[in-house]
Amino acid sequence: MTKIGSFLRKIFGRPVGSGENRADGKGEGLGAVLEETEYRITQLDNEIKKNLWGVDQDKHKIGKLVDLAIEKLEKIIALKKKEAGLVLSLEGEDVSLEQEALSSSAEIDRLGEDLERFRALVRLLSPEEMAEAAVEPLPAPSAERRGPSERVKVLDKPRILIVDDELLVVKAVRYFLTKQGCEVLSSSKPAEGLKKALEERPDLILLDVIMPGMNGYEFLSRLRADARVSHIPVILLSALSRESDILEGLGKGAADYLTKPFSPEILYSKIRKILAAQNGRSPHHRPQ
Amino acid sequence: MDVPLIIVHNSLRFLVLFALSLVLFIFARRIVYKRREAYRAVIKRWIEIDVLESMDPARPDKIPFLRGRYVRYPGLLAEVLLEYWGILEGARRGRLKDIFAATLKERFLAELSSRRQLKRLKAARAVVVFADSEDVPRIIRLLEDTPLIRLATLSALTLSPVPEVIDAVFATFEKDSLLNLQAYFDLMSSFGKSIESRVKDFLGRPLPEEKIAFLAEITGNIPLGSLYPDLIRLSGYPGVEVRIKIARALGNLSLPLPEIIQALVRLAGDGAWEVRAQALKSLGGMKSRDTIDVLAAGLFSSHWYCRLNAGYALTQLGREGLERLRGVSQQTKDRYAADMALMVLEGIIPAGES
């Protein structure tokens, strides 16, 4: 592995992409692209670290450097998307981590409401974190889209779609459910969420009620009207907590109703219960 | 060139330069602010991720890490903690309290003594939301601070009610101006039935009319059913505002007791049309057939709202109420009453079925 590769190993915890598979160290395609792009990030990274960890406190300079690093990561994502054997892939509004890429040292995040625009948020590691990243297990590759014959696997790694315009809720739900072994898809716009539901066929949808453009009830009606997705259970997650609101939500066909603020543990237990009932298994079954 | 001409010339030059530098300053300031905001947004997202990870009980190491990393961004860290507090419940809130105690509490407690009101304001909100029982004396002191700090404390208490400060809240309510009434309303509503005895006590005190009306409203809003005798006692209060709130609160209690119905019937004959209108509306909710004559008489009121509320109240009495409405709609003595009865009937029964 090259000097740069060894530095990246420190930063990202693992060798990135397929670059190290090349016999001649140069190669073509994905490997070459990775090294070239990573080299530029590495240079930047040293500078950013120097700034962030106390040598230079000039915030504007740091902001500029972070922006530059983000730009580089965006290029990586765009380049890798074109290649076979993707390391990173874009899924609708999310950038998901596939295989052994960027692990915990780089956090991919979306800025603004423009669904076509993505930015990678580079998190810089302290020396302790670096050491930790080197031994931390990497996320497993995401599950393939399930066919009807694989429904029984739902409880082991359920695919949950959350549709909520409150990004903090999306982030929190994504974090907690991912920790529980769920695969989480998200959308902050109901129309996009509906499209994603049709494309991805999640096992369950978590749906906010008050959203701009289309409210949760309308979303639910449209979902129920489409035979391809009408079977998907929906849990409404809303700040509306009056009895009449809850009854209305359940009356529209929601499998359950949870009010905000919510407990992630209760949310997960409701998800398990609903999915278990749908798949004819006990909710107490734990994934292996 | 003459001296006056030189002065004019230089003045103009100065003005142009000044205007240009002002425009430049505005643009530069805007750019700096934009960049600063973008930078803060990036830091905030890091904090969000780290706080989420710190909420995992299996990662106790994360809390000291948070303290070290974001020591320069206490405001942003507090903002994120408060935002998570707003959406999460249960054990996670306990973790948020732990994070606050380990990272920001000491600093914010010191800021509570700051002479700068803005600093105290920011600190007060976080300290109150993440308060433990040991912080009760501090919260009580904050309730006695300036009106702005008091308002922040009240709204923070609404997010995180501390039962131990109920007495202090009522004591402050008694002394406070009327400006913060909405904040008291939200807070007292969040305390629920636990404030019943205090409300009863305060309903008997010589408070300003607005505060008595406020307490009546709270009684109906929670609702505090056992306080209906106190409301009935106040139904003859001289102030109109109080009688309106009493009429509404008696309806909101949803207790069709004879005493309550009698009080509402009395209020339906009040001198003020606002009280009559509210009493008629509340009487409808009682669904008592004994009130049918009172409600039908309300249709002949000289005030539109009274007629409207009486009409809709009659629809809540089932067939008998509807028949009475039909009867009024067909009479010719009072055209306004007939019109209202017809409008209500057409509104609730699809055309062709009436």
C-alpha cells in the first residue's frame, strides 16, 4: 500500500475501495480514480486538522477548507457512482455507505432542501478516535431489495422508510433504528417519499402528519390506493396528540400512532410487533 | 478654484466615498455572516451526530469526548441538546440530562449570575429544561428575575415541568403582570390535575378580573371537574370576561350535573350577549332535554351569535332538538330566528332529506 494509502487507513480505518487490488500499483478504472482523489483529500486533511485542533483558530479559513474537502468528496461520490462495484452509491436523497468506505470517519449528509444536491460532511478525527476507527467493525453491506419470497427475513433486517420534514427526527430515527439492525430509508418531502415507497417497497413506513405539500393522511390514502404498496404498514409519528387526531390517523388506515416526543425504544418495539404480526412470527424473536 | 467651491467639491467626494464604503461594508458583512452561518451549520451537524452517539449507554466515553471537542461551541451544543429534548422521550431524556450535566451545566450556572440579560436568558432556558431536583431553588430565583427571564423560565418549564416549583409558579403568577398570561396558561396546562388544589385556592383570592378569568379558563381546559362549585360560585362575578370564561369552562368540564345546568341556564339569561352566547353553546354540550326551551328561546335573541349557538346547541339534543328547530324555521313571527333555524338545519341535513 502506498504512503497515501497508509494515511487513509489511519483516517478511514480500512483500505478504501478496490485500489489495493491492483498488482502494479497504478492500474486503471476505479483504483486509479480513488488514489488520485484521495491524495487531494489527504493534503487538505492535514491542513484542516492543524486548524481544527488548535494550531490555527481562524474559523473562516477552516470553513473554506471544510468546503473544499466537501467538494472533493462530492467528486469521489460522483466518480464512484459511474464505476462498477460501487463503493458509494446515491439513493434518492441519501448517500448511503456501501461496503468498506469512509466508515465512521466521514459522515455523509445532505444540505438544504434541494434533492439533487448532495454534500459530504467530513468529520475530522481526534487521535483517540483515529485509534478507535482502526478497530471499529465496518457496517455490513446493505441488503438487496427483497422479493415476496424473502418476506420471512423482514424481522431480521427490516427496511423502514421514514417520511418527515423535520430533519432532526429523521436523523434520530435513522440512528436508533440502524443501531437496532434496521435498514433505514428517508425522505423529507412527501411526494418523494411516495415515490421512494413505490421504488423501494419498504417493510414499514414511519410517516409524519403535518408536512408541506401533502399531509400524512393524504400520503396514506394514496399509498392505500396503489395495490403495489397498499399492504405496507404505516406508523404515524406526529406532534398532534389529541384523542381526535389519533383516532383520525388510525381511521385512515395507519397501523399505529406515536406522538412526538417519542421514545426510540417504544418506536422500535411497535415496529417489531407490527412486522411480526404481518409475518406471523413472535415479536420477541431477535435477529441472529 | 474658490475656497467654497473646493469645500463643496471635497464634500461631494467625501459623500461618494462614504456611500461606496458603506455599500462595500454591507456586502462584506453579508458575506462574512453567510460564511459564519455555513460554518456553524457544519459544526452543528457534527454535534448532532456526536450527541446521538453519546445517548448510547454503551458509549460512556463519548460524553467526556463531547465536552472536550465542543468546549468552544456551548451555544450550539445546548441548541442541539434542546432540540433532541423536544423530539425524544423516555430514557434518552435522562441521557441528555447527563450530557448537559457533564458538558455545559457548570458554565451555564455561572452564566445565570451574569449581568448581561441575554446571557442569563440563554442559560436559564437550558438550566431549567435539564434541571434536577437540586436546581429547584435556582428555578425559583429565575422566576423572580426580570420579566424576560421569567418568561423564558416559564416556557422552559413547559418543556420540562418540575412539580416542585408549582407553588413558586402560582406565587409568581399572583404578582406578575398580565403580559405573561399565555406562558402561565401553557405551563399550568402541562402540570395537569396536580394543580387542582392551587387553582381552587387562587379562585378564592381577590385577584384582578383577568386572572380570575384565566383561572376559570384553566379549570375548563385541563379540566378540573371537582372545581365546578367554585366556578358556579363565580358565575355571578361582576366582570363580563369572568362570566364568559365561567360559561365556557362549565361546558368544557363535560359534567351534565343539575347544578351546572342550572348555572348555565342562569348565564344564558345574562345581560351581556357574549355571556349568553357562550352559555348557550355550553348548554348544547350538556345534551339535556330540560334545556330545550332555553335553547329555543335563544334562537329569538337579538344577537346573531346567540341565535347561532342556540341553533347548533339544539342539534345536539337529537330528534327533539331538530323538531324544535323545524318549528322555529316555520314560524313567521321572528324572521331572524326562522332564518337561523333554517340555516342550521340546512347545514346539518343534506338537501332533500329535511
